Amino acid sequence: MSTSTLTSDTLVADRVALDRAAAAMSAKRRVEVEVLEAALAWAHAHVVGPDAESGEVAGWRSDTIRTPGTAAALFGERALPLAGEGTPLVAEFCVMELAAVLDVSHEATLALLGDVLDLAHRLPRLCALVRALRVPVHLARLAASESRDLTLSAAEHADRLLAWQPRRLNPHRVGVLVHEARLYADPDRAIADHDAAMDARKVEVHHEEGAPGTSAVFMTLDTADAVAFDHTVSTMAATMRSLGHEGEAGVRRAHAVGVLADPQKALDLLAAADFSDPERGLDPESDPAVCIADDVAHGSADPFRTSSGSEGEAVLVFHVTDRDLLDDRHGVAHSPTLGPMLAGRLRSWLLCAGQVTVKPVVDLDPAAHPPVDAHDPPARMAEMVRLRDETCVYPRCGRPSVRCDLDHTEEYVPMDEGGPPGQTRPANLAPLCRRHHRAKTFGDFSYRHLDDGSYEWTLPSGATIRSDPPGHCPRP
């Protein structure tokens, strides 16, 4: 047995490390507060002014006059309520400019501005504690977000509760204190919240959020339905295990949910759920229900299923090379919606389909898509542009191009108004989501297509920012 003692040098080194960590944390908090202060100043500089009815916005550099009945009045810049009751409205396009300068998403910028406005106008006590570095910024922003639906009086009470013992604040306690203020303000809120939650039930499938080869499913159910669903999935997973499925419980439950997509297969599997029960007298070696269930339990996934269990029509887009198709083990196919997957898995999917139709490859060479005089591009040209630029070309916007408008980077002038021929061509088209399309059309945003395929945007403040140039996925 050996022992060690701490020398004075070791103690000094430890103290230095602790002091560095404390100084870094203090500096981090000061920087985060400075970001909040700057964002608040930006929001206040773009508060809708007293001439809101005429479309003028204080601090916003736009010469557009919103004449009633014009496109600008319908689709131009609007005043946004970013925060809770009692906070000022903010000019819409200023959010886009700040997002570009901060190099963060539009949604993150909306949240930032909403949080700082709530803190400044509805939670002043908590805001003072943040400025004094006594409450971390992330907890204050959580409190602002959680309390956004409160009335002014309820928010004032929440502010008192949150500032009561600031050192005890944590994410859970923030939620508890805000909920307490909500209940004091409206005792019937619990019933209303329950009704609203029931109206908001949903099931969503997100192909872009799953790990490679998987997709994420989000469900909000009635609690009774959720309990029943959990029981059914557990029963099916247990049956799969009895039939020899070697996956862990989570894997078997996920497989069971996939089986539920085919009602007949789900019934086949549930019919054999109790084959080991002596009262049923089923022989797992010969009972047809067990044999069918065994096939279901070990079957592979099939994206071409329909609710009736028959083969349906599904359009799947993949980017593959001849080398990928010839190499089942290492070849990779890329789908804009489903992500990358091994070519062997794609082949197994295609074998499940009753009929496979291979559509022509879209040539990304602009020379293969000659210019046209019409405003709207031909279908193949539009598809080529959307394949070239997979998302909206505004920096940090991830909206898929298939859900974007195709905008003329140089404004289209109709032929009968003196416009030149051939204005609609790949080099003069770019996908813009509706939000950034409106900003470009009705705000002081402009952009140009650079030679490397990237886009340079000029913001209302005069600042410029570039998007990443498109390119092929790096090959191994």
C-alpha cells in the first residue's frame, strides 16, 4: 500500500486551475450578457413607430411605401409580436439581418429577441440579476420563454418568484415557479391547458432527424391511448423475443411499431402473442398463426407498404454512381429526404417493390438547359436548380429547396415591357424560402450569384455575407 501527499506546488497549481476556470466562467457570463444587451438595443432600434398604419417602421431603412391594396401591403414587411403581452412590436426584416450577422438561424434569432424583450419589459427583477451576473443567461432566457403566455400581472408575480432565491434556480425550478404564477393568475388554467393539449395531439415523422438509415417519430397522445399503445408494443416485442428475435428490448419495440404500419401483419403477430399459454393449446411448431407471426417478426422493412398491406407507389430520389451500384458492401446512395444509406439496403427495398420505374437523370450542366423567355422555368430546369442548391440560398437557412420558390437573381422583366430574351436560365435562378423571398422583394436585401456557385448577400445595414458554395459530397 502506498500513499501520496499533496505538496505546496500541487496545491498552488490546483488553485491556479480553479482561478482560471472561475475567471473564464465570469468572462463567459459577461459576454453572454453583452449579447443580450446588443440584441435588446437592436430590437428597440426597430420597434414599430407611431406611423405603423402607414407602414413606416422606426429605425428601419426601407423606402417602400405600402399603398393599401398593393403587393407590398399584403406581403411586405410586417410588425412582429416576438414576446409576451406588454412588449413592443418589432420590424420583421430586422430579424433576418441580425440572424445573418450573428451567423445563426432565423428561428434562433426570433427566440433571442423574444427572450430579451420579455426580460426587459416583463421580468425586470430577473433582468437586473442577469446584468449583475447573479443569474446565468440560459436560465433567464428559459424563464422568459416559459412565461411568455402569462398576462402582465402574472408575469410580474413570476418575476418576484424567480428573483426570490436566484441561487436556487435551475431549469426544473424555473418551470415550477412560472407554473405557480400561472395558477395564481388563472385557477382554471389547468383545465384549459388539458383541453388545448388534447387539441394539439399529433404524430410527426422526421426523416432528417434520425441516425443514418433511421427516422425519428414524435407522438403526442392522450395518456390513455399512450398507455394502451405502450402495452401493445410491449406485447408485440415480447412475442418477437419468443419467436427468436435477438434484438434488445428497444430494437424489438421499434420493429413492433414498424409492424403496426401494416395492420394485417400486426394482427398476425398479435394472434400468436399467447402461443405459450397452456389454455390456448397452441403448438409453436405447427400452429399456422405462429408460423405467420415468425415471418413477420423476422421480416425486413418495406417502404412501399400501404395501409392495406399491399404494394403502393412511392417516389424516392437517390443520388448514386455506377461504382456505388456495383458495390453492395461499401456503395452509398444519398437521398435528399431519407439521407445516406448503403446501396445494398436500397437494393433490398427495390426487391420489395412490385414495379420499379427509373426516371431519367437530371443533368446539372447548365448547357443542358437552354434559356427560355417565360417567367416560370421548365420542370427539368427547375429540378436542376433545386438539385444544384439543396436549400434556400440565404445564409444559415436550411429550408429544403423542394419547398422553396425559384427566384430570378436579376429581376425578371416581361418581354412585352422591354425585357431581354433568355432571362430564365439556371444561372439566373435560385431557391429562396418564402420568408427570405419576401425580404428580397419588399425589403432592402439583395444578392448575387458568384462564379464559385455561392451567393453574396447585401443586408440593409450595408454588411455583406456569403453562403457556402455548392459542391459534391466528398468521396472516400
